[in-house]
Amino acid sequence: MAESDGGTKAKSTAGRLCVICNQRKAALRRPKTLEQICKECFYDVFEDEIHQVIVGNNLFKPGERIAIGASGGKDSTVLAYVLSELNKRHNYGLDLFLLSVDEGITGYRDDSLETVKRNEIQYGLPLKIVSYKELYNWTMDEIVKVIGLKNNCTFCGVFRRQALDRGAALMKADKIVTGHNADDIAETVLLNILRGDIARLSRCTFITTGEDGPIPRCKPFKYTYEKEIVMYAYFKKLDYFSTECIYSPNAYRGFAREFIKDLERIRPRAILDIIRSGENFRISTTTRMPEQGTCQRCGYISSQKLCKACVLLDGLNRGLPKLGIGRSTKNIVSGERKDEEKKKKGLSFHGKHGNVEF
């Protein structure tokens, strides 16, 4: 896919000079601006735009320990490479390491983790891997067997988010950076509108989230187009895993993704326009928003008595996997007194460098 896109762009610009340096032949047309530029200038503007986002939003402070969410895919691989380069070039003073989650998807995650292990050597960054099996005693393969393919992404998304936080806390990270790009954020804005999820809509365009939680998350690729990430990885010949998750074809997000791609073909700036619209949404002061608290069972951040991970996990362990699908937790909270003893035995999630027993 990457080679096809890169090759097509190169052929369409053959014989024309780069509009930036006016010296070298153009090798591609930028999806974001439609400018015809050479590879060298593309590398420069691509990396500089990310640097400006980092500096302009004060994403990091010198001396911070940063966990790079690494899946082996194009986004996280380019993020690890670029952030490592910018850290050295601009003297950010960051202590970087790779953090991967093994969801337990045979034929997909096991292969992609091999890519991450190569990245560990290629970029000289330490790697920590946490797994669903060790954290939840379930793998996604096992979950899909009991839940099917309709709601599996709900389980994976919730578990993955908490797994990243747990792994980062165990490694004493100050922040987590993820490879969420402009396309991803535009999709999320649309999904939250379609779902009527006001709480998430109000914060889904934030470049840093979770500042009131255990570990903040940053998105340096917030304004970076997916196509440009693919082109960067292609021309730089970066080592990444390009196969889509075998359980995701039926994901609801896929429909929003196709819609975004259609808009981009008509008007490339549509992606940024959707993000800007999301940034400018204002929630009415009369709208009742969920109050942030902590899960009574594991101590993780939650607006309910039980966090979503505990709700889903409880349903799986009770043989009622669909119990956790939806927004109600009444059927599960009833047994909370019995869970208090478990909590006292070490099921807690304290802030950045505090207790992380589970």
C-alpha cells in the first residue's frame, strides 16, 4: 500500500522542480497542501511541523521520561523515529522508551511485536511489553470466542488504554505519546457527534489528555496527515508492520474513516477543518457532564462506580460477556462490598510514580 502510494506520487511530479528549494526535482505532492516538493524538503517540513507542534504546545519538559506507544504500525514507528531524531536535534532532554501492548491476537500482534523488537535495536530505545493475559487473564483471541466480532473492539479499546497506563506507571513514565494522527482525530470528532457523546466530544481534540488522571497522554501527530506519515515511512524505508487487525473490519470507526477519505479526495483541508471545528465546540454551561472519580474496585479513573475495564472484565469472568456492553453498571455494582477485601489486598492504581499494584 505504502509503495503504491509513494510510487504514484513520484510519477505525477516527474520533471518538475521542488516549489520549496527550486533546485531538486519534485518527488511527491504533499497531501496536506498539494505542493510538489523533493524528498529532502518533505523530510524537513514534515519534521519541522511536528517540532513546532511540540514546542508550541509545551508538550514536554527536559528530564521527563516518555513512553512511546508502539504497535509496530506506520504511525507509532514514524513517531518513534521522528521523536528520537527531534530529541537529539533540538535537545529536548527526554528519556524515551517504547511501550507495547500484547493483546493476544494470533497472526497479527505477535508478528507486529517482532517489528517493534527490531525498532528497539534500530532506534536504540528500550522496550517494555505488557500483555492482556498477564493483566486481565484474557487474550483477545479468547474474548472474541465468547463475544464474537460485533463488540470486540469495545473490549480491546478499553483494555488497551488501561494497559498502556499500567505499563507506563510500572516504568515510571511522566507522559505517554501516541501516534494518533489528524485523520484519527477527525474520525473521532465525527464518531462522538454520531454517538451524541458530549463528554468525549468536548475533549477529543485536546493535544494532551488525562492531565487529571495518572499519566497524561500527548498526540504530536495531531495535525499530521496519515498519507504523509505513510509517504515519510516509504521514502525513509522505515521498518513497520502494515497488516490490519484481523478483528477490526467490522469496527464502527471504519465507516467514519471511509467518509473522511471521501472528503479528503474532494477537499484535502477537510481533515484539518473538522479538527478545528472540534476545537471550537463549546459545551453549554447547563449541560450536565460526568464527574471524574475513581473506580471502587481497581482505583482507575472513572465517572462511574466501576471503570469500564472492570465492568467488561466482570462480565467475561461471570460468563456474561455482553453484560458490560452499554453504559449501565447497575447489575455489576451490587456486589461491591465483597470486592473491598480484594482492593485492600493490592488492587490499586495510584498516580504517576505511586503505587501501581494490581
